[in-house]
Amino acid sequence: MVGNMKGKAQTIGRRRQKSTNMAAFIFLLPAAIFLFAFIFYPIADSFIISTYKWNGIAADKQFIGLANWVKLANDWSFWFAFRNNFIIMVMSIVIQIPIGLAEATFIEFIGKKRTAFKVLWFIPMLMSSVAIGFLFTYTLAANGGMISWASRLLGGGNIDLLGNPKTALITVIMVIAWQFIPFYMVYCMAAYTNISLDVYEASLIDGATKGQYFWRIALPLLMPSIKSAAILSMVGSLKYFDLIYVMTGGGPGTATELMATYMYKNSFSQFNMGYGSAVAGGMFLLITALSLATMRLINGRKEEQI
């Protein structure tokens, strides 16, 4: 009798598990198809195309093996573009996250007037990168731009920030920061919601000022979110394209050339799809390696603290 009951229970358990697995398969199948069709397949296909000499239009492809990859490894223009990406990555983390955190902290502390600041500071995030690119292209134009107008008003001449190789990259970095600071402001505001109000009230009862509360209590509690924000900023900075392409096209010369703009020019301007795919593959490998190294570093420090 007992044996029959155990057998029935095991049968019911297997049926329930089978039903759960089937439901999981059905619900996950659309997402799996989407990931394969729009992420995994294009990545694999770009690596395959990188082994050919192909203009992207003709039906015939010439297999050349790893020649494109050898060229990429010795391509000074690609590594200069990677250098620009790296500078943007570092400056984005240094500028965007601290200012976004400062804005979120200000909103957290001011109380009832916070809505107006939220709306005002979030406006740049509502605009597309292309629109922002055109906006600042005209604003910073040497002839008729706002900066040149202010310079002439003070007795100076025209100032061409985007046309000067020495100032073009830092100017673009400032525009990128203006667009994405609101994202990190909202990110830090969300992180603040994870801090219990009781903690803040207890610190005030103990005589702590708002500054002491921020530096000694809030900031350590926000660090996990700030580290995640740094990873997001890093990955995003390594694949910038649209805003810079609209504003400078990678110029003047190669002053603002990035890996993505260099890949686009090779693939769709010079019709060298094989080498452009190798550049895209190089981007993928570099971004993946830097992301994994950063996450490994952060997780390693967490384990040391534990």
C-alpha cells in the first residue's frame, strides 16, 4: 500500500515537472528565437564575413582567411579610434556618474520642490542622439554659433570647437555628458529608494548633518549601484556612434574617430564589408574583454570584503 502511494506520488511529480518544463519552453521560445535572429546570428555572421573580401553588394565573395584580422591588428587608425573610445569611456565615468549622483542627492534632500528639478534635468534624455547632434552642431558652429557669438560680443573672434582637432573630442565628450547625465540621475534616485527612511531619520536623531549622512551612510550603501552604473557607462562609451557621426563624422581628420564610425566608413562608405566586419568583430572582442575584466575586478573586491 505504501509502495503504491509512493509510486503514484512520483508519477504525479514527474508529470508536474514535465508540464512545468513544457510551459517554460513555450514561454521562452519567442525570446530565444529573437535572441538568435537578432543577436547571436548577426554576431556569428559578421565573424564569417570578416574572412572574405567582399563589397557587400556583389554575389561573389573571395575567401581570404585571416587576412582582414592581420590587417586589423596592425591598423593604426583602428587603434587610434579605440584610444578615443577609451578616453570617452574614462571621461564619461568621471563626469556623468558624479554629476548624476549629485543631482539625485540634491533632489533627495530638497523635498517638495523636487518635481520641477526632475523635469528640468531630465529633458536632455527625452531627445534623440541625432537631434542633439544637430542642435549642438549649429550651436557650436564657427559662423553664427552661440559660442562664436558670445566671443564676438566680448571683442574676440569666431571659435570653432568642433573644427579644431585639439578641442573636438573634449567638446563631443561634454555633449555626450549633457545627454546622459539625466540617466544616471534617475539611476541614483532609484538607488536611493533602497535606503530605508529609518536610516536617515536615525542619523538625524544621532546629530548627523546631511553632509555626514551622505558621505558616511548613503554613499557606502549606494556603491553597488554606482559600480553597476560605471559598467553601463563603460559599455555604452565603447559603442558610441550616432551623436558623434552627426556632429563630426569622426573629424576633423581622425580627431573624433571611434571604432563604430571607423567600422561604418569601411563597410558602407568604402564598401569593404569584409574588413568592416573584422572591425566590428574587434569591437565585440574588446568590449567583451573590458566588460568581463571590470566585472571580475568589482566582484573580486566584493569577495575580499566578505
